[in-house]
Amino acid sequence: MGKQFQHVRGMPDILPEQQAAFRYVLDTFRKLADASGYEKIDLPLVEDKGVFVRGVGTDTDIVDKEMYVFEDRSGNEIALRPEPTAGVVRAYIEHGMASRPQPVRLQVEGPMFRYDRPQAGRQRQFNQIGVEVIGDASPSVDAQLITLALRIYRMLGLRNVSLQLNSLGDKEDRKAYHKALVEYLNEHKKDLGEVDQGRLETNPLRVLDSKDPSTKCVVAGAPQILNYLSEESKAHFNAVIEYLDKVGVEYVLNPQLVRGLDYYTHTVFEFYGEREGAQSSLGGGGRYNDLVKELGGTQTPAAGFGIGVERVILELKEEGVEIPEKQPVHVYVASLGEPARLVAFDMIEKLLDAGVGAVGSVDKDGIGPQLERANKLGLPYALIIGQKEVQDETVILRDMKSGAQEMIPFKSVVKELQHRFKS
């Protein structure tokens, strides 16, 4: 016996029995994003490494530790996408979307890749949904992004999603805050965790959202960035809060919230579920007004959010939300005898052409095993065709739940089933 292969660690299969949950999340997202004016964009799974190095930041965990990078046959350094925003901005610039009516509203979905320690809610290949708004600096955009994300969670059936907010201000605000933060952290350097002592040298803001208990104690007394915002930045953030207050959105101001990517400016936000631990975050986002310029375009304001599909599915289970099961197959066509099998084959094709989902095993088993299979599939109806039915040009329509049966002429079967499933 040859080697039995398994999936690459952290890159699991999504099995047929898991598909209903994924479909439910994706369909809900698409419906709400469409209704809010977001056009779909599909991005390649790989980008030039520089897109993420320049966009996400050289001193982030994603670029330093988690990004899958390789050389193609031409010697180019290519990276599997760890997040979609930098790729969306690259596409915005490359395809001249600045000439379109602004803002450009885009929705994106698909797999992302980060080399991390696999655990529930954190895989090396995971799926993300999200939207981006490019070309509008208004604080109302920030608020609308937050309310759209909350609407998605609500429409999925989640009732216990909490929101945390912060503002990182602009570059000048960050410089002033950076200086004060570094001074404070250096005074307490010996009390920081080992990893965070390294971050203090490379990316001090990342120390703020450390999960290390000793670091968290130090951070609790750190200067707060909200005290270092310019009047303009304060006005922007206050306006975002006003919009959220107007529609009754509950939130917690968290001055330690910085998120893990360097491109964020001004508003940042994160959504949390009921599950305990580091994987309780369901998604988040914020404003990134400098990223378009950073990737070679002109200065253009932008904002967006991303939601982790697998984490949302775990949260749906945690809250006991029942995933609606769609049944695309409606009819099992059972047959017995050579002429009946040919008629059954033709009947399945006619039903599928008419938009009625149908399956059948037309060249094996008796009627009993075929009906048992229909039962296991949970199908509402079965069509039974034997030698007598072929001669009479009829079929037996069986209600699989009640067991009731009726005879229907061949020529009426398709219209009858179309009518029943429309009803």
C-alpha cells in the first residue's frame, strides 16, 4: 500500500457537511453588501511580496513571521495573500479606479494564508469576507462600515457581539504619542514579556495589544493615544461616535486597541464574540488614509473591515444558532427494469433542465434500496418507475414523509413538481 496523504497542517478541507454553514455566512454577507452598494472584486491568491511589505508593514507579525513567501520560476518574490486590503488597493491603483465616481465601494471574499500555530478559529488557510471604501474621508463612512458589520452579525443570528473602538489619529498624532509611549515603556522594560521587549524596539504600538499578562499590567498605566490627537483627529472620531450614538450602537472605548497592521489611521474597531481566549475576535477594521499613496497612488482616504468566516461559524455554534439547511435536490427517481432505467435517466435530465433538483441510481439496486437512499438524503419526494409505469406512461409520485402515493402521467411530471416547489 502506498503512502496515505493528508491535508497540509493548518489547511483543512471544508467537508460537504460543513458547507451549509459556510454558504449561510457567505450568502448573508453578499446579500447585505450588495444592498449597501458594494461591488464584488476577486483578487489573485498571490501578490508581489512588496505589496504586503509596503502595505502591512515590515515590523508586523504578519510580514516578519507569518507570510508565505516563495520565488517563482522567474525569480520574482511572491507571497500568498495574508490579508486582502493591500491587494484591493493595488487593484484600485493599477486599474485606474480613481477615475470612477468616488468613493469606490468593493466587497471581497476568499482564502487568506498565515503561517501560525493551528488551533480552533486560527488556521494557516482561513476564509475572510470584507468590504473597502476608497475615496471618502467622511467619518460617516467609518460609522457605516461598523453598522454594516453589525448588521451582518445580526442577520446571521448572533446576538452577543460587542464592539470596541479607538482612534490612532494621523501620522503627526502618532509621532507625538509614539515618543510618550516609548518613554513610558522603557521605564518599565524589565516588566515586559520577552517578545514585547523586542517589539518595543521595532513596533511599540504592538505592545499595547499584547496578550502577555505581565505586559498587560504595564500597559494598563500607559499613556492613552486619545490624549495625543489633534483637534482635527478628535473632531473626526467624535463625529464617528455621534453617528453610532444616533442609531443606538453600543461600544466600548479601548485606548489599547491598535490592531496588527501598520496601515491604520484614525478610527480602528474590533468585534468580539462570547468565546473565551485570543480567538474571540470575530473581525475588525478601520481607516487607512495613507495606504493608497504608500502603494504608489495619490493620497486617497480609505477604510474597510474584514470578518473571519471560520470564527463566525464557531460563534454561531457557541450561541446555538441553527444553520438553515438548503435542499437543492427535491426528487429521487427510482426505477426497476431496463426500459424503466432509460426512462428514469431521461426524467432526471428533464427535471434538471426545468430547475427541479433530481438524482437517482438508474443502473443498479432494487426499488427498496433506492427509496432507502432517498430517505437518507432527506428528499421530500420520490418518483418510482417500473415496467408497468413505462407501459402506462405514468410514474408513481411518493411523498417520502407521509408515504402517500399518486399516479401522474409522464407529460405532467415536470410541471407538477415545478408547481409544488414554487409553492
